[in-house]
Amino acid sequence: MTATYRVSLAMIVRDEARCIERCLESVRELVDEMVVVDTGSTDDTVALAEAAGATVHHVTWADDFAAARNVALGHCTGDWVLVLDADEWLVSGAEVVTSLRSAEPVFTGAVEIASPTSDGTVTMIRQVRVLPSGARYTGRIHEQPDVIGEERALDVRLEHDGYLAEQLASKAGRNRRLLEMSLAEDPENPFLWFQLARAHDVARSPAAACLGFERAYQLTGPTGPTPPPWRHPFVVRFLACLVMTGRTQDAIDFAVSELEHWQGSADFQFMLGHALHQHALAHPELQPEVLPLAEDAWLTCLSLGDSSLPGATIGHGTFLAARQLVSLYESLGREPDAARLRPLTQP
Ligand SMILES: [Mn+2]
């Protein structure tokens, strides 16, 4: 007889009427209970959660995500806990979640999260979302759970629409305020500066984002031999924001200084190509020298394929790089090269 373990869903929510049913419906059949902790909704979130079969508890919001998540974990009676946010839903891997019922809760599971962004791309991250019941969170914002046992990559995919522009306005201000509170307590923490920069980045304020990225960079220096998981999205988004603010020379200098570490990342090569291309457009006299370097970077993307590093964008090693090359070749009148790559431009 295999032992049977119970699986709980744990969520914290606030004003999620837009999306909470989609989230709960996606996992309802896979878990033994759904525990929702409401932190002060004024819309129909609580009624919708209860109608979908969840047990709803209430806490007073104390500007602390980890504290609220730990209340939810404390109400769970399962041996395993699956942690979701209301703006996420399960798109594949149901059988993996179900299989937890016969898995001893001695490891921690990371799932894939695909986030469409307002520029039409999809970024991928892996996050720990499957926890043995004793695990707890720390961190006022961008809270992290304890990793109990080994961390395993699970073949489970969530989709997340919280980065889309229409969802940003309501929560972006709150997240920036929490980050600023955390930075007041811990001003030398580069991860917090990175997160503040990302909050500005997703809100499409690249100049403000650059200030945060620069502060994070001052505190860390160049990438070392064992970078933290956030280093890859840091390098890629810092490059993107430098280019967006017209600082193409700074972007190229930064990319060159990080090249040795990240040359195997299609996301890095894509942004390097973008920085070189924009620099050439701004300085036409440099085009004969610089455009071939942009071309090389994007061809490298195609030879690497999409990366599986944190914060990878789907297409940077495939169709998005092909599109950049096709439009470059078209602008240079290199029609045979454009024609050769056109079949690769579809996702
Ligand atoms: Mn979200």
C-alpha cells in the first residue's frame, strides 16, 4: 500500500474578483482543500472564493506578505501545500500535482510560471510553490519559502497575467511602497534594489528602473562565479532599460563587462544585439562596424535556442531573434538572407 498524503491549496488575496474563479477552478479537482486568506477585499472576492469551494479566513493586512502567507499555511491541514496567487492558473502538470498524494513530503517543488507582458512577449521563471506542510515564508515583499529537503523542478506550468498593463496600476504602487519600507530597514540589500527596479520596469518607467539597477550593481559589482538566481533577469532587464532610455553606449559597455558570464544566454545575446542595433541607428557613421556585431549577436541567439534561465523570454533564442534579423536584412537590402530566416519568425 502506498501512503496517501493530502494536498492543500494556499492563497492570499485582495480584490481578486477579476481572476479568482479562474485560479481556483484550475486546481479544484487536484487538491483536498483550498484555503484562502483575504487581506481586506472590498469586491466580491470572498463570495466568489466560497462559491468555488474554498475556505476563507481573514487577516488584517500588516504590510507583510510573508506574515499573511504564513497565516494561510497555518490553516492548511494537508501534508503538501500548493501556493498560488489569484492572478495565476494551472495550465499543465495536473498529473504532477495529483502524484503528490503518493509522494512523501520531504522535498520542495519549483514550478514554471509563464507571464505575458504588455509588449507581447512571454517571460518564464521558476519558483518554489510546492511545500511540505511545515514550511514557512520570510520577507515583507518578494517573500521566500523555506526549502525543505532538496529543491526539485516539477513539470508544472502556471500562467500569470499580473504583468499586463491593465493589472499593473492597482498593485504597483503598493509594491513600490513595501519595497521602499524594506529598503529603509535594509538599504544595502541589492536584491531589494533589483526588485524596486523591476517594479519600475514593469510599470514602463525605464529611467527610474535604471536608478535601481545601478544601485544593485554598485552593491554587487560584476557577476561572480556563483550568481544568485536573480542575476540573469537583472543583467537582461538592466540592458533593456539602458537601451530604452537611449543609453546605448552604457548598455554596450555593461554587456561587454558581463559577456564572459552570460554569452550562453539567448536573452543576453538578444539584448546585446538590440543595444548594438540601436547604437548604430543613433550613430549612422558607426553602422559598417556595429551592424555586423548586432547581426552576430542575434545569430548567436538562434544557435543557442531559448534559454531556461530565470526570467527568460520565449522567442529570444528563436522567433524573436529571427524577426530582428529579417528586419535588419531587409533594411540592408539582403533579401536572400531575409528570405532564408522568414520561416523562423513564427512562434
Ligand atoms: Mn501576480
